[in-house]
Amino acid sequence: MTDTPGKRPEREDYARSGVDIQQQRERLAASSIRRKVPDAATLARRRALLRWAKWLLPATALLLLSAIAVWPEVEHLISANQTTMRELSKVKIESGNLVGATYRGVDEHDRPFTITADTVHQAPSNRLDLSNPMADILTQGGDWLMVRSEKGVYMQHAQILDLTGEVTLYRDDGLMMHTPLADIDIKTGIITSDSWVRAEGPFGSLDARGFLLSQHDGLAQFRGPGRLILNDDRQNDARTGKKAS
């Protein structure tokens, strides 16, 4: 700022000509960006996008929540399939026979059972010829039953297992039975035989000409003539005392 006698003091930056001011305004006007007012078509598209967003965003969130809820079941199925594939990899096919086969299922009371065999031959009418079969059955009362033999025939649809050749039956309460043949209706839990049988257990020993066991009803029937020897510790102790005296 300079002081001149007889002239009012002014700032130098304000001492501009009208041309300079006009040029500066034109430059500011050219550099400024004015927002264009949208037309009717643009407004309609924006409204449509908003309507789609109102439905799409909640649907996407619901889909993600459903995927999170369902994923444990999917993982369980994947794990079960991997287990099945591992079991199938152990099964060998030789001359039309399955080696090391395992069959699993449930009876009419939804109790699981398992049948294994060294070799299985597929025959017509859903018949499976088994060598060295073994069946594990869970009864209605929660008891475990195991039956095995030298040979067997399994009818898949009827869930009937016919065993022949040194049939051995064992139950986890200590009962053991031996018979040349036995028929097992796995669906109903009934085991029968028309041949001789020897049963041993905590009660004693029993020889009979046939038997029927209903695992789910807790029923055991033996057909005579037969012989029953009961274990009676009290009588044995009394006899021992008399002999000693």
C-alpha cells in the first residue's frame, strides 16, 4: 500500500480494472460444475432401483442366514459320504463276489442292526449268499445281541437272515446258544430254530429241540423234550455242608 498526497489510501489487490474483474468471473463460471436436473426417465429408473433394493437386500440377508443355518447339515452329509467312500474302498470285488461287505439298517422299532460277511454273492430276487456272516442287533430293551455262523442267506427287502452251520448266539446278559441253524426276522426281532439247541447262561444250562426268541417282547420259548439244569448256589452250599458234616 502506498500513500499519495490528495488520494484516499486503497489496497493494491482491489485496484483492478473492470476487464480483470470480468475475466476472473468468466474463469470462475467456466470452472464451476453445475448439477444437471434429472429428467423424468432418470427419476423413473432411480425409483425402480430403489424398489428392487427394498426386496433384494432383505432376500440376500435371508439367504445368507439360511446358508449359515443349513451348513452344519451339509457338512454332516459330506462327512457321511466320505465315511461311506472309505468303507467302499475297503470292499473288493472278486469273480462277482463282494469281499468284506457290511449292511446297515433299522428294524420296525427304529433299532439299528449291522450284518457283515467275509464274502457276499448276489443272487436273484434280492438274495445275498453270505460266508461267515455276523449280525449285531440292538433290542428294544437296549440289550446287544450277536449272532454268527458259517453260512447264511440274507433277503434284503424282507430283512430275513437264515443261518446254517455252527450258529452261535450271544447276548450281553450272558446268554449263549449253539444250534445248527437259525432263522432271524430282523424286522420284528424274532429268532427261531427247529433244530436242537444248547443254551447256557447265569440261570444254568438248557438242551431242547427248538426255540423261539422274541427280543423286543423279552420272550423265550423252548420245545421239548429237553433238559434243564439250574444254577442254585444255595442248594450247592447246603449239599457241601452236609457232606462236610
